[in-house]
Amino acid sequence: MPESPNQNRVFRFGTYELDAGTGELRKDGKTRPRIQGQPLEILLHLLDHPSEVVTREELRQRLWPADTFVDYDHSLNTAVNKLREALNDSADNPRFIQTIPRRGYRFVAPVETIDGAQGSANPEGPRKPVAAPTINSEAHTSMLSDPRELPQTSRPVVRFLFSLIQVMYFCFYVISLASVHRVDAFLSRELQHPAWVFIPLLVTASVGIPIRLYLLTAALFGYSGLTSRFLKLFPALFLLDELWALSPFLAIDQIGAGLALAATAALLYVPFSQRSLLLMGESNPKHG
């Protein structure tokens, strides 16, 4: 990570004061938790360019070398969310950091800089916004959706659809546990070693219920860190969801083999749809 050019400066904005060299943040003269790492680098870059649009590509170049392989969009969104939490800021009603959809961010509060070496104050007046430079990013080869390729979707729609998916999985788990004797009888009839399927089914359903309740409540109440938390859980949830994509075959006597196969094929895609939904919400002007 490059060294900041403002190591000897103190920035004042709103009721806050930031020591660029130490990352120490003060509000109304009272010390708050220190800002470090990527959130600090982002804040310093924004404070260097008040009222200007700082593109996501500029921040990528500052935070990660060109040969670094990282989920840049997710990491940047997480760092910005942490920075907003430190400043008690909001993406919906920004006092400091405004999201510019599909471009980057802008620091909207007046900034005053103090040179630590000379002790002189230098108020920074609003600067004329500059056009974002052309982004010549490399083509992504990931099989998963790139957030920059997804359409913008309103947060209420994303939260509603994401909540429906969580309710669907929650119902799968509850119905399976409620019909545990019937499921046991079905597996005993169809499989030579039913315990190999029956025990994982019970364990994953028991684990899945609290996870789905957490994701459901986070979506319903608009938890600001939902996307970053979900992306961290995604590898484990992917395995869990792909396993439960086979659940329609537990009802093969009632719905038939064809419908069970079709339902399984659809459920195999659902984990990817959850990820895409949340990332579509991230690109919305009213979100992170």
C-alpha cells in the first residue's frame, strides 16, 4: 500500500479531526477508534480531492498494485462501509462520502487542512468537480457476475426478493424436519445406507435455520453490511444450498421424477441469484 503524501497533516471536516500520520480520529475533541488500512487510505484520498469525483479505478490503483488478484469491488465496498461507520455517515443521507453510481465517490463536506510541520491552517474551498477518467480495466474472467455488468436495482426490490429466497430455504428446512420420520422411511427404502444422507440432512437443516433467520432479518431491516457479510458466507452457503437443491427428490413420490429434476435444476442456480441480487443493490445510488 503506498505511503500517503499527507503524513504531516491534520484534516478538519464537520465535527471531526483526522491525524493523517497516525490515523487518529477525534470528534469534538474526543478521541475515537483509530482508522487504519484501506479505510484510512480511501479517506485520505477523498480529503485530498474534496468536492471532486474520485473514481473506483483511482482507489484501486492506490490500494492494490496492478498484479494483485483480489475481489476488488467487494473489498472496496467493505472498506467504504467501514469508513462510513467510523464517521457515523450514511449512504442514503451522506454528510461526508457521497456515492456516484458506477463511477466512484465524492467527499461533500468542507475540508480544512493543517500542516503539522508549520502549524498553518489552509481551508480548502469547494473545487469544481472533474470528469472521471476513462477506466481501462482488464477483462474479468470470473464465472460469477461482475458488479459492473449488473443493472441497477432499487434496494426495496432487492431486499424483497432476497427475503423471499430466505423464506423458501427456511420452509425447506422446517418441512423436512417436521417430516423427519417420512423422510427416514423414504431413504431407508431407496438407499442401501440411508444414514449417509439422513444425518447430513438433519445437521445441515439445523445449521441452516439460524443462518436463514439472520439473513432474513438483515434484509428486512436493511442492515447496511448485509452484502459484505453474505459474500463472506457465500462459499459455505454455496455448498449448503447446492446440497439442498436435491431436496425435491425427497418428494418424488408426490411430484414425480420429472418435476423433481426440474426443481433441482432451478435450485442449483439460486445461490448465484442471491449474490447477484445483493451486488445489484450495491450499484444503486442509495446503497454503499
